[in-house]
Amino acid sequence: MTYRQRLSFLLFIDSFIILTAIFFSRFLVSADIHVITLSMVVSAASLFISHHFFSFFYKLYKKAWEYASIGELFIIFKAITFSVITTAIVQQIVLQHIHVRLLAITWMIHMLLIGGSRLVWRVYRDAFIKNQDQKKRTLIIGAGAAGTMVARQLLHNHETELLPVAFIDDSARKQKLDILGIPVVGTVSEIARLVSKYEIANIVIAIPSLSKRELNRIFQECAKTNAKTKILPMLEDLVTGKVSVNQFRDVQVEDLLGREPIELDITSISEYVTDKTVLVTGAGGSIGSEICRQISNFSPKKLILLGHGENSIYSIEMELKETYRNSDIEFITEIADLQDAKKMMSVMSTYHPDVVYHAAAHKHVPLMERNPEEAVKNNIFGTVNVAKAASWHGVGTFVMISTDKAVNPTSVMGATKRLAEMMIQNMDKNSKTRFVAVRFGNVLGSRGSVIPLFKKQIEKGGPVTVTHPDMVRYFMTIPEASKLVIQAGALAKGGEIFVLDMGDPVKIDDLARNLIKLSGNSIEEIGIEYTGMRPGEKLFEELLKHDEVHEQQIYPKIYIGKTSHLYIEEIEEILSSFSTYDKGKLRLRLLELANRQTRTSNLISVSG
């Protein structure tokens, strides 16, 4: 129906209602409708004209009545009330008398018929147009403002496949209430029972301000059911209009870490990044590319993207240039091998960076077990080459990305990262450059991490392979890891090893099970296969050795380690003659030196 046709239809209906209301009111007042009096003509004409005037004024004829609510009802109330008041004024002027009883009854009948005619379409649509049998019964967790918005959107949206049938909320005040005709039926602890009782197919978590720990608790209850769980977008995305309230997303593993994300000290970071030249090695990798994204938010003068893989460097370059096309940041790419010491010197000489983030490394544990010489060349030689070039050319801060596998290492990868830490700590003693290292655990979604592997296995129908049912790891997101690295640069005094408070370690077996459930499958359908621990792996990872632990946080969620004895002469001996070792002997020598009992020195003084 076109707007003109719709307007004509509503004008006809309203005109009929006005005449009906005035004549029926006359009948109720005097029981005589056969005599057409001046009073009747004046009242009918006045009400007729004033009603249409106020209807146009309040845009009643432009409202989408299939979505009518209290707001539209209030507008009808105002239009009809002002129409009757206008009629009363006309009666006083023309007839010198106001028929109060007539107008009061007319107002009530007018309100009933106009409001009813508008709402009848919504009732018809809800009763006959929507085929609710084909919709998926949905439980909404959170009966607050966000949950109510979700329910209203789902009820009004013809296209959605979700039908809200019940609310869940832990608030005792909301129990047994009805919101938009939907009952609040229980609390989070009752989810499994209520899903079964109400035959729920989908669960929507509608609490945007929910903490990670609370979300994890809710998901664990949802995971006891076969219902698919979705979550409302972030509150800031709703406020800024990036997404609609009914654009739900799947719950991600990142949501279930049980830890709130790290917050940055914007002022301290701006002081050493804004309008400065920043170099990121391994800029095409998962961590390196995210560091580039985060750094770009602080408007550096130049950002040098250095990496060995041309495709990954090209990809992050194009992304940054598109995202920051209206900024003055100069993005520069350098394809280079860290083992090329001359190239590293050339890059530092050309750009004279103020800050270097060293994210390039070989990190795959089983591969490095089979190729220890490559781990030495990239993780130690490469780090030393970049660090020496940075020191020679007066770089202000050098931040090396390390790993929890460097603590009491059982793998070549962990041992080479620990020895690289020692090398830059030693260089810090004799250089104006502040050298620091940042340790964190496994990064969700990074290349070579377990999450992408599990997702591929689930997509193929399983089974998901887990090395050991008791294996646990610390996890963090890529943005968290990158923020830690950037914050560490601002906190750096020189020689420190920074560590993120990563909360409680996560069992890999639990992670696999959660991923299977998040994908909408059951454990029985996909299956889990235990393959045994791989060379170099251990059941538990640590972030600091016992003698390195410094209990006080220097920044929320960031700890600092104590310095240990540095076996520089032995490391240099390995570097100078490593090519003479066979793979087995080289591996043993690396692990021996990286695990040598350390002697703790005095505490490093760092202001928080």
C-alpha cells in the first residue's frame, strides 16, 4: 500500500470513528438521535476538523502501527484530548454552553476506537502473520534494559528466526515479573532445567556490562544444555551505532578467559610513541601486526614494518594505510632477514627509530626441536643483531617479545628465548638504550596456536586432538598481548622482564570442549582424541621462576621480574661454535645453559 493510499484509508476510518463517537455519545446522553440540532452539527464539525488537524500535527498518519507501543498511545491521547478541548471551546463560543457529559463520553469512545483501530493491526500480525511454530524458542539472560531491547526487537522483527519465550535474571526483584508479555522464570543457576522445561533452542546473553568472570560462569551453565548460545554486542558498539541490538554474535573463547582486559596508561604511552619513529620487527605476524594497529592509534610520526615474509608485510601495510588514510602517519615497509647484521644496521641508520618492538621469532615448539640450529640463528642471532643495531644508533627503548616457555625451558624454542633475554639484559648494562623483555603465555588465535587448529578440526567433523588431558596453559588475546608490550615500553627503566597477570591457567582439554560447544556441536558428535605430549612440551607453563618473582604489581595486571645471573660468556661460546654441534648436542647444550641454577641479584627499582 502506497503512502497516499494508506493516508486515504486512515482518513476515512478516522472520519467514520469521529461521527460514530459523537452520535453514539448523544444517544447515551439523551437516547434521541433522530433530531439533528445545531449543537450536534457544531460539535461534530468541530471535532472532525480539530481531530484531523492534531493528527497531522502529531504525524499520526505517518506512524508504523505494526510497531505501536506506549509512545504511540500517548500521542493518540494528546491528539484526541486537544480535539475535544477545541470542540469545547467552539461550543462555548457558538452555543454559549459546553456539553460536558457529551464531550466526556465522546472522548472515551473516541479514544477507544482510534487507539483500538491502530493496535488491531499489530494484534492481527502477531496472531496470524508470524508463524511462531517455525521460530526458534529463545531464552534471554538479563531482564534489564538491554534484555528488554532485545526482546522488543525480536518480537517486532519479521525476519528474525528467534522467538523470545522467557527471561533469566539473578535479581530477586524481577522474579515472576512479565516484561513485554515474556515471563522472568528463574536465575542463572537454573538455566539447564529451564532450557529443558521451555524447550529452548537458543540462548541470548543480553548483559553488555558483564564481566569476563561472570560471563564464564553463565556460559558454563549454558554449556550444560544443547541450546546454542549467543551474546549481545559490546555496549560501546550499541551506543555508537556500529551494530543493532539484535545483531548477536557467537560467544568466543576470548570471552571465557575469566579476566578483564588490560587497560593502557594512555599518557605515558603517548609520551614515548606520539610523533616518534617506531620500528616493529615481525610486523606481519599475529603479535607484530596487532602491535602496529595499537601503535597507530597513538599517531607516531613514522611506523616501519619490518618482516621476512613479503605477503604478510604487504597485507598489514595495506590495512594500516586504509585505516589511517586521513592521518599523517608515514608507513614504511622493509623486507629483511634478522640474521643479516648489515641489513639491520642499515635499517637503523636510515630511519633512526625512537622505539623498537622486536616481535620476530621462530616459536613453533616441535619444529624447533627438529631444527635447533634455526632457532639459534633466528631467536638468538637475530635478536642480537637487531639489539646491537638499536644500541649503536641510539634507540631509546627496545622491547623484546618473549614467552612463558623461557621459564625452566624443556624445549629448544624456550631455551633460545631465555638466552636471548639474557643477551639483551646484559646489553642494557652498557648501553644508553633501555632493553626490556615481555613474557606472556599462549595467544588465542595467533598463527600456530591451538585455537585455529581446533576450529579446523571441528569444521571437518572431528575429532579434536589434545596432547594430554591434564595439560594446562596460560592464555591471553592478541590485543591484550600487544597492549602489554606497548605498556612495557612506557614502564621500561632498563633490564626488566615484564609479565602479565594472566589469571588462572586453562586446561587444554576444557578449551577444546568449550570450542566444540561454542560451535553448536556436542562432544559426542565431534569427539576428543588424546595424542600424547610432543617433544619439548611440558604439562604446566610458568611465567617466572620462583627466584624471579616480585610480588608487587608495578602497574595493574603487570609484574616485573628480578634480574638473574647472566651467563654471557657461555652463550657467546655457543654462538661462536654452534655450527660444530650436531642437533642433539646443540639441543642439550641450549637447555643446560638456559636451566642453569640462577643467583638472584638485587631488586630492580621501578616506579608504578
